[in-house]
Amino acid sequence: MTSESRSAAGIRYWTAGRGRRDTFLLVHGWCCDHEFLTPVARHLADRRSARVISVDMPGHGESPPPPDGYGVDQMAGRLRAFAAELDLRRVTAVGHSLGGVWSLATAAGARDRFTGLVMLDSAVAGPPGAAEAVTRVADSLRDDTSGEAREAVVRSYFLPRSDPRLVRRVVAATSRPSTQVAYEPIAGLAAYVTGDGDAADLARWDRPSCYVGSNAPFADYARLAQLAPQADVGQTVGSGHFVQLEVPGQVNAMIDRHLELTDGDD
């Protein structure tokens, strides 16, 4: 990615690639920043000759807090404003974790600009009890000023055999945002899935989509197939939640295959 950041609609972003036919918008997840998707960004820029735009979501990394809160609809609204300000067209959104949820809500509400969607182990189409589980996580983060609950959540996203150096790096990076940034986006996710917002957005997004899960994916694949029958679904081998960091080769290969299969689709 380029070393210089720019800003649009209150969002800092970085660009890579020289292509103009395809635009990929990369959206990181909870308590992360744009660097968490660097392996995907480099791959798409090098292999697809496309324009790749990686963002720091509002309140994360170098972007200022959002003016209207961290709910899924609010964060999706910021992404839509960002795409409109840059006049992005034919965009494929690639989101990891909560970034995939934000990307889904963004794309479903802006079909004039978004034509594709890739979600990396995102909390959509969950099994029974998923909404309650997210709510419990949010509750544990509400007053977590010490950061102990947040660290416990992050560590739970890895496998016992995950690279300890990567675990330490991710734990350190995700500890930087404030308690508010750790809590409010998860509370927003809890409200979204409790109200079946993910189901509604998956049902109305009838364009190409791809879901790449971890060893213990957040999505219920059978339910995902019912809500989004057009979706390509894959699962990584030997990876916890941060699939793009643990097994980037597997993730990039699945994205490539999905793009090959859907090239030319609207």
C-alpha cells in the first residue's frame, strides 16, 4: 500500500494498484485498522491489476470518531458517503469480521455503486443463539477499562496451534482503541443481528458474494445458503478468526476463484 494517506467523508484511506476496471474496497474489523488486510490488498493489486482502497473505519486507526455513532447502519452510512465522495463505481467490498458486516450493509444499500461482496469470517447468518452470544460479548466490554475482557475475546479467536508471535501482535494492535470503540461497535452488531438485519441484507443482496470462514466460522453455512443462495462459500484449514493473516494463501486463492467465476456478473 502507499505510505501516504488521504481522507474522504471523514475516513482515512490508502490506495494501491493501477487498474481502473475493478475497484476493491477493503474494510477491517473490530478494533483493527487497514493494515490487517494488507495481505489481501497486496494480492489484489498485484494479481488483478485493480485499484485497491483500504480504509481506517471511523474511530479506528487514523480516522476520527463518527458523528452519529458506531451502529451497523451508521458505519455503513459512512462507507456509502465515502464511496459517493470518491464517485466509486463497480466496487467489490472485501470485509473481515465486523468489517464484512459493515460491507454487507453498505453494499445492500448502494447497489448503484457496489457489484460484489467478500466477507472473511463475518458474524452473519449465525446459528441459533448467535445474537445472544454477541450481546454477552458486548456486555463484557461495556466497562472493560482494564482491557482484560477485550484481550480474552481476541485470544479466543486463535487456535492453540496459532503462531504465538502473530497472537501477540494482534493482541497488542487491538488493545489500542478506546473502551468506547471496543464496546459500541459490538453493541451495534448485537442490535443488528438481534433485529435480523443481517438476514434482511443478505436476502436483498442478490449479486455476487463470497464467504470465507475459519476453523470455527461465525456463519451457519446452511442458513447462509438459504439467505444468499448465490454465495460462494469456503472454509480455511488450520486458521482461527484472522484468516487473512494466518493463511493468506488460502484466502487469496478462494477470492481469486470467486472472482473468476463471477467475472462479468452484475
